[in-house]
Amino acid sequence: MTEEQILDAFRETGALLEGHFILRSGKHSRQFFQCALLLEHAKLMERLCGELVQKVEGLKFDRVISPALGGLFVGQEMARQLGRRHIFVEKADTGKLALRRGFTIDRGEKFLVCEDVATEGGRIIETMEIVENHGAEVAGVALFVDRSTTMLDFECPTVSLLKLPVKTFEPGHLPADLKKIPAVKPGSK
């Protein structure tokens, strides 16, 4: 699939939203990728993950890990297609990601981190830190959409299906058009 076909899939499923949004980072944006709307189309999800699987073919890793919630679905389907096991990290009471539900990470294991969308990569970095704190290694990162305006650098191979820089704004420095539109926070809390 071309990037334009992938972008069309987001548009056709209603997963690319236009308006005034507050991102997890607290920054504001005119666009928002609501991947949950795309993920409800199982065959499309399977196809997109298949495209992403092709991009990680040269990487050597034992298992797949992803941050919940959006990355969980990408990671599960990637693991299924790759014939690997999948685990996930999720938000603890502290608001930080944690390894729970009896999942374990063995020293020396290599992981592929999967996520749906990243702007600054905060959840990916948290996931990587959990892996590394257990004496394991991150072999690479795979995500559907890299919406960063700079180059995301996780110090390992990183692939995405779509690179679409989305301009973000600090809350106190909004452009006039966004100030006129009520802000919504459609993502995870």
C-alpha cells in the first residue's frame, strides 16, 4: 500500500479527525488520529499490520510488546502474523505504564515495540524503559502513524506506515483559528 492509500484508509474509516484536539502531551492540534475507528475493521487492520510486518522483516526479536490501549491491538496482530508472543504494558494507578497481569520479561530477550500513533513517543519511551529495566533489549519500534514534526529517535530501528507531521501548539500559544473552536480530548486518558 502507498502512503496515500493508507491515509485514505484513515479518512474512509473516520479515523483522521479535523478540529481542535488536546493530545496526551497536553499540546493542541488541528488533526487527531482516532485509530480505534480504524481498528474496528478487522480485515483492514490485518492488511495494515501485514504492511508493517514487511517493514520489520530484517529485525531479530523474540517477542512483541506494546503500550495499551491503541498499541495493544497493533502489537497483537503483528505478533499473530509474525508467529511471536505478545505482551503489553498498561497504565498503573500512578499514571505511568507498568508490566502487570503476570507478564514477565526475561533478561536478554529482544522485543519489538508496537504502537498505533506517536507524536513525541512518550508511551513508546516508557515501554522501552520497562523492557530495559528488566535486562532485556528493544530491537526496534513499529507504528502505524508517525505524526511527529521532528524525527522520532528511539536509538533503534523505527518504522511506520505513514509519516504525517502534525503541527502542535502549547496551550498558551494557540493560533487564532484554534482559539475559536472548543478543544476536545478524544484519546486515552
